[in-house]
Amino acid sequence: MDIPKFVAAMAESLDGLWTIELGHHGHRDRYLIGPDGERVHVWYSDREKTPRLRLSASLPHELWDLRYRHGNPVPNHEISVSPAKTPERVAAETARRLLPGYRATLAETRALHQRLHDQAAARDRLAHHIAESLGAAVEHLRSSATGADPQHAIVRYSGPLAGTATVPRNGGRVAFAFSVEAEDAAQVAAFLATFPNPASKTVPNPERTRET
């Protein structure tokens, strides 16, 4: 089976501009690259009793790695068709049976990538603002053993209140840790007491609001 010619004909039949890349099995396979970064592997398998044409769609490596590191399994997007079918028929089945689910996974993963990017950008802005106020520097933790992105930005500062400020990636609470001399502890406690306690905020009474 002439896979390069077959896949070229498929590319012509699919909507949009599809290009072709070499595979890993010589003349037996090729990759179809779609207009929105879709990646479909077309492989002729004749080592079985009945030869099959196998098509599988995969995420770009960086997006697959992102999903894996954040605990989102990648669904298996794969179909198998008879090699006796025409390229046009296989292209139609690919568009109907393979691409819709794959494109949903691709869009979902890109949204995850953008969300993490936005969270990290907000984290870094806050960390640098804290660092500028304290005359300190910002550092990032390395990826954890579970494969997560750098979770926190760390601001290490010196002076009378030497310590760290830990800014999480996901916009959670910033953790300050510092130590002071015993004679300064009461003064620091008095300063901290000036901050409002969120738990003490009163909830407006709707009945009273209507009366006024």
C-alpha cells in the first residue's frame, strides 16, 4: 500500500489546509498536520491476519505533558478502517469519527494551558510587587515530584523581619513567615492586630436594608 500517496489524497479531501510529515515506520506511516495544529497519525498495519489502516490523533507533546502533570488523562482518540477504502472515504470517516472528540480534547487542553499561564502571570506580578516593597528578590520552586508546574513564587527578605513570602500560583492566600527578636514580638503582634479579620465582617440584614 502506497501510504505517502494515500495520505496525500486524504489531505486533499479534509477541510482546511493539511500538511504531511514523515512518520516513524518508513513507508508505512505518515502524520497529517491540520490547520489548527491537529496531529493525526496514519499507519498501515499488515502484521495481523487482516491488514488495517489505523488512525490516531494525539496532542502536541507540550500539551500532552501539561495534562499529565495536572492529572487530566488524555482520552484515546483512535479509529481503525479497512485499507481497501478510498482516501476520500477514510478522510470522511476521520472527520466524522475521529476529529470531533479529538478537537474537543485539544481545545480543553489549550484552555487549561491558558488558565495556568494567567494564574502564573498574576502570581508573578504580586510576588514582584511584594519583593519591590521589601527590597527583596523573587525565586520559584522547581517542579514537584508529582510533575506539577512551579506552584509558588518565593520572596526572601532580610532586615528586622527576615523571612519569606510564599505566593501561590492559583491565587490563594499569601503565606508570610518571619522571626523577630523577643523584645520586638509585642510590637509586631500589635501591628498584625490592625489588619481586619475577614471572619468578623458582618453580613448585611436585608430586612433592615429595606426599612432604611
